[in-house]
Amino acid sequence: MKEFISGKTNKVVAIFLIMLLPRIITSLLLDYDYGLGAIIGVALTIPFMIYTDKTAVEKIKRNCKKTKVTVVMLVILMIFSVQFLLFFISAKVSELSPNPEWLTYANIISPILIAPVAEEVLFRWALTETCINEQTTKFKKGLFLFLMLIIWNFLHTKSLTSINIDVLLLGLLFYIIYFNSGNLLYCIVAHISANLFFVIASSPLQSYLIDFCKNNIVLVIDIIVLVLSSFWVLKKMTKLSDK
């Protein structure tokens, strides 16, 4: 078994199967699996990484121990600023309407709590630590990032032809956070914040956000907050990282 998964390609395939097969199986067996497939995937991926890559496990432990509350708050502020900017653009170029079924398990618990953990464990931790190391060239890192974002876009759009700019931008931002900090907790917090804003923006509060978008001064303030929070996040993360 260990010989089979010693190769990088085989290990990547194994990780994808471990994370995705439970989702496929539970979706076939249940009308709605309440995130059970994702939970099982995470529960299997972590022992798999412990078994195959103890270095990656120790690295993530060290970096998570360095987690700072100030950085967490800055990450939340940065992501909310990004999401508001994207919402502002959407409100200007298209008509938005609230989701009448926003207050459901599928729209709140699953995207805010389950999906961020499962997707960050898979994309930002397991796959990144498997494919990227100190000897990896910039070209290979760029190729890895390109391929992961394609898969990331496909899993969120369920299409190989359509591109969701918001999804790609947030995915790229999560990778930037991980590459600069090596801290999975920051990525999970960022992902939770992004999905939380989406839930708020699709709730009855949407009309109030649209009213904010009518004032361009709000946009200017949001951009300033985004630039400043991004600068301080990256600066503080780099100091704390063990990449």
C-alpha cells in the first residue's frame, strides 16, 4: 500500500478519491446528505496524510499554533471587503433578488461550517503539501495553481465551459493566504467569512446592501479597507509562517 501511494501522482489521485467518493456515494444513497460525505472525506483525509506525510502534518501543527487573533480579525475584514466589492459590482451590472429559502441547513450550516473545512483540507492543505515543496520551481507552482483553480471552478459551477470569476478570485485569494502563512486555520476562517457574506447577501438583508451600493463613497471606503487589511494580513502572516 505504502509503495503504491509513494508516487506523487498516485497520492494526488488517492486524495481526490478519499475526499470525493464519500460525497458521490452519499448523494446516490440520500436525497440530501447534510454534508455527511464531506465530513467522511475529511475524517479519512487527515489519517491518510498522517500515514503518508508526517512532515506536512507537523508543519501545519506548528503554523496553527502561531495563529494570532489579530490576524484572524484582519482576514475576516479583508474577505468581507472583497465580497462587498464583488457584491457592489454585481449590484451595478445586474438585478439581484434575495433567496426565499436562505434560512435552511443547506444554505447556512453546510456552506458556512462544513464546506469551508472540507474544501480547505483538500485543496489548500492535502493537495498543496503533496504537490509543492521547497524544491518546486515557480513554473510548476504556477501550473499547480492553474490546474487547481480549474478544478475548483468546476466543482463550484459543475461546468467545464462556464467560469465564475468570484469563485476563481476567492480560490486564488485562499491560496495566497496559504502560500504566505502555511496556516490552514487562516484559510478556513477566510472561507467561512466568504460564504457567510454570501449567505447574508442572499438573505432579506440584501436590499440594505444594495442601498449601500448606491453611495460611491462606501465603495471608496471599502477599497481603502481592502488594501490596508490585505497589506497587514500578508505582512503579519509572512512573519509567522513556517513554509
